[in-house]
Amino acid sequence: MATLVLSAVGTAIAGPFGGMLGAIAGRTLDSQVFGIGNRRVEGPRRDDLTVQSAAFGRPIPLVYGAGRYAGNVLWSTGLVEKREEESQGGKGGPSVTNVTYSYSASFAVGLCAGPISSIGRIWSDGKLIRDVSGDLAVGGSVRQYLGDEDQLPDTLIEGALGVGTAPAFRGIAYCVFESLELAEFGNRIPNLTFEINTGAAPEIIEIAADLLARAGVKTQGEGASQSVSGFSVSGGQSLRDGLNDLLEVFQLSMTTQADTVRLSTGADQPVAAFSVDDLGIADPSGDGGQLMVDFDHAADLPSEVGLGYSDPANDYQAGLQRAQTAGLAPGVSRVRVNSSFVLPAVQARALAGQMLSRARQHSAAVQFRIGMPGALLEPGDVVSMSEGLPKPTLFQIDQIVEEGFTRSVTATSLPLISAAALSEMPASSGAVFYPQSSGKPAIDFDVFELPATRQFGDEPKLFASVARLGGQVRSAGLYVSDDGGLDYRLVSSVPVSGIRGACVNGLEDRNPALVDRAGVLEVALAHADMALASRPWLAILNGANLAMVGPELIQFETATLTESGTYQLSGLLRGRGGTEMSLMGQTPGQRFILLQSGDLASRSFGVGDIGSNIDFKIVPPSQNLAQAPARNAALTGRALLPLSPVHLSARYTAAAGVSAAWVRRSRSGYAWLDGADAPLGEASEAYRITYTSGALSLVRDVSQTSDQLDSAGLASAFGSGPYDLNISVVQLSDTVGAGRAAVLTLSIPA
């Protein structure tokens, strides 16, 4: 704008030379004010390339079983900046140079004390960036070290710090991220959490024994012990804190015997049973013969216990299970216990119930004397008392004091409710929000042809069914190559919503003209998000619930979900679309694909392409073309093939020879039309009938749905009988030639 104005003003004042000077001044003003002309645009750039620092002196977590834990940065290169320039325009006109910056980082994250079994999934800011396949969803790579005492330094760290100076972090499990692209995380190292596995589910006594052994204490474990999915001592907890968790949640008992700590749980069976007659004087006042029992006031006892835990069914997110007494009223005492256990919801619910039972029954303390047989008892033993109490009660011995030939015993009651009964209490992991995974989606796809059907037409066409097996993706790019995979071109975007699986059982041969009410096909779908549904018969007759089972097309009326997660399909229509040739040989393991138009992508071809081999790639947004696997399919023109004739019949007489007749089918129409024949579907009506006996054959082309081979012609071609005459009839297409055949065998007498 200023260029035009000042150029005109300059010309008016000083002629052409003035106009030139005005134009120069105008371009300068335009460039500065309006941004017209050559420009340089720089994108956002970080001023600080440092990364989050490691926390020196942070305790190394102890992990048992499986769980999800954060880490501590052990080493980092800092952020690495990459600068790119791209120019647009030019060639005498204005140009724009865009400068962009991207960032990556290489770093090591310490996880826990080793050795461990494996490092599984990885989350970044709550989003899954590495799934069970082990692939990262973002650019970069990750290596894992399991914390062995003989592990070697990482080559990347060694290259940065020098051979012989790089730490191997022996005894510590850690991950090394190399060139992790940070654009998705706001150009910073994200908050990472890791799934850690150490082996079989640990038992409670074994965990306690390991914690005490780390403190230099000898242990002896006795009795049955429950197991958990995982447990940890982390976040600044001491070994004592971990032991307190075990004591409070699992009723772990620790008693000393010389220099050894005896570990046992409340699940032990009683080692002795006592009645009043077995007990000596327990009351110091000398009243004699009475069992001294101290019950706390019930109003002071908790009426609800809540147990906090990590739920493996919800990606180890925090859960809470409650146990309550009957008739819970407002204002009653509630207890909350936050633990470091990884537990299924059902087990957490049972443990909360056990804790509530103990809290309400531990108020019963007893003191009694026993004679010399009591010398066999030790602190920590469980005994049963059946007299002097409202009902038989289990007590765990807390203390034994020798007094001459007797012993004074102090014990505390144990809950009467059994772990088995508590485990039957209902519990649920609840509804949990899963952040959308930024991970690479796991997909699978098949490319195939279909016969002519009402839904999918009768032109040369290849179909692709794309199924999501993991991650979050709704669509992907369909790429096609017709030069053997040298060059791919994007054809369209395709839905990633296919439903597929495998057949658990096979199917018997059935009459395709009738509804199969006896057969049941069981299908295991490939992903938990996939489902099948029953449809009414009118919808079935209009093409609903069409599926590919190996080479055969079927339809099903009813889909029933079983307890094992499979579907049982019944009310079957077999051999749809002229695939009745594939009825036999349907064995377990056949591929199952639901054929819904909204779930299929297609690529149409011309008649001249028939016989070509086409390569396909399906590329989701987070993957590049080179990484995507290819599928190859041959275009045969299957949808143009005429269907096999039906109701083929033949008879022989000595006078007339062989008479054959059949009824044609049309790939262009399946409906029953009153007063009208089915459409021909071909340019002209033509059939080829082949007579064969042994090595001899006779081929005849006819234009009607019958043929007559007289006695002379029969004798000339095959001689005198007896022999079996095989008869085959196909309909002919001007485009793809012979279609499917109808066959029968006729016996020719002597």
C-alpha cells in the first residue's frame, strides 16, 4: 500500500527517478509496518535448556511384585535443540522464511532396588507412551536395566562421560531414554511412571522377612500367608513403616525367640483349646477360678474401616474399599488406612472387613494361668477358649510370665469371621477415567475381494477391514501401490472400527437354501471393545450381520455373549453371495470379519486392472509410511463372476440320449419378484456345459438353460455304456469368462 502511494507521489514531484525513490521508500515502510516483502518468522524457542534435576539423597524404593512407580533422574544431557528453516515464495516476489525449533533429551531414570523381572508399560503425564508391545509412542528409544549386580554401563552414558568413568548403577533398576522427542510434553521432560515387575506375587511373611533381613534381623516364618499383587517401601518410608503396613493390614505377628523374630499371621490354626477347668486363678484379688476378660465399650469402637490401595485392574490407580457394621449411623467412628499394597478390589474389600472385625474384637483381652502343659505355648500362638465367653473365641498370646510351676498368660482376641467368607463380599474397581493414550495404535487389517452382494455391489473392487487392537485411533490413511511397492499414493482416509476375531469351533455342511437352526458358531473377538449384536429377521434379510468366515459368507440372527467372553452365533444363513462351494471344511481357527459398510474401506478398479497385484498400507497418524506393514491382494474380478446355476438335473433314455436342464442365478438381484424373472446381470445369456467320462470330454456352448445330447452324439463321444457321465454347467461372462459350476453325475447303462 505505501509502495503504491509513495511511488505515485515521487513521480509527480520528480518524474520517473522520483517515482523509483518513492517505491523504494514505500517497500521499506511496507516491510516494517505491514510485513509485506521478504520476511523472517521465528517460532517459539526455549531460553533455558536445563532439565529437571535429580534429587540427591532420595531413598531407593523397595518393590515387591507388580506396581506403578515414579522414578528419579540419574543423568541427563539436557535439552537438545534442533533448528529448521523453510523458505516460501521468492523468484522476484516476497519470500517468507519460517524458523522452527524442536527439542529432545536423553536421560536416565532410576526406579527401584534391583534385581527386578521386567519394566512394562510407561506413562507420561498420565498418558500411556509405551504399551505391552514395548514400542514407544513418540520419537526416540528406551532401554531398560533390571538392577543386576553385574550390569554394565549404558553405551550412551559411557559415550558422554567417558569409558571407565560412567556409572553402571549396579543394584538399581533404571531406564535410559535416548533422543526422546519432547514436543508432545511442552518441550520438557515429562513426569514419568513405570510398571515394575519382580516375579511371582509375593507372600506377606516373605516380604516381612526380607525387610527384617535388610535390617540385620534373623527371622523364622510360620503359618499360612496371604499373597498380594505388589507392595513397596518408597517415598521416604522407613523399613519400620513398611512393617507397620504388614502388621496393620494383614495381622502379621512378630514375637522374639532368642535372637530370632518369629513371623506368623492370624490365619494360623489354634495350637490348643482351653476350658475353665484348664485354667488356674487369674484374678490377682484371689477370687479364684475365674477367667478375667476385659471388653471395651462398644460405642468407642469403629463402625467403618476404609483401606486405600493401588488397583491393578485400573492401571494401578488409587482405590478405596470400605467395610461397615450393620446399621451404620451418621457420626459414628470411621477409620482410614492408606497402604502401599497393590491389590485386586475383592481382596482389598476382604482385608477391610478383617481389619474392622479385628478392631471390634481386639477389645477382648484375657488373662489366665496355666500349668506345665502351657510350657509348650509361646508368644504368638493362637489358642481357642470355649467356656466363660459368649461363644468360642480365638486368642493370640501376647505375653507369658513364668510364676513357679504355672504361667501367667495375657492374650488378645482374634476376629471370628473367616477370610473365605470375607472374600465372597462384593467389591468393584469402580469406574475410572483413563487418559487417552498418546501411544502408537496397534492395528491389524485385511485386504480382500467380495462376491457380488446387495451391500457392496458387483464391480471390480478390493476391500480393507481395519481393526484397532490397542491405543486410541479412529482413522488412518489408505495407501496403494501398483508397482510392487516402489511407490505408494494416498487414496483415502479409512475408519479404524473393524470387528474381527477367530472361530473357536468349525461348522458342519448345511443346506444353504435353509436357515441353519442347529449349528452354532463360537467366535473369539480380537479386542475387548469389539461386540456383536442380535438383529431381527427383517434386518437379516436386508443384509445385516453379514460376516466372512474363512472363504464363506454367512449371516447370523442371534449373538450371545458367554461368560468366557466369546460370542455364540446362531440362526445361521450359510453360503451367502454364492459361496456355498465353501460350506465344507470350516475348521476351528478360521478368520472372522464382520462385513459392515461403515467399517470397510474400498478401492474400485477398472476391468482392465483384473489380474493385477496391488499392495496396500494402512498408516495411522502416529506412524510413518515406511514403518507400516504392507498387504498384497490380487484383483480377480470376483464380483463379476456369474453365480453357479442351481437345480441342475439330467436324465438318460436310449432313444433320446441325455437331457440336462438348470435354473440360472443372477449376481445382480436376489429378491423374489412376482411375475418377473431375475435380472440377467450379463451382456448376453450364455452357458458352457461339459460332459466328462474318464479322459474323454465334450464341451458345448448354449444360450438357453437346457441341453440335449442325442444318442448318436453320446455314443460318438463316449462309446457304449456302462459308465458314469459327469456333467458341469457354468454361466459365461463377456468380461471375466466362466463363473462357478454346477455339477452332477449321471449313470449311463449298457
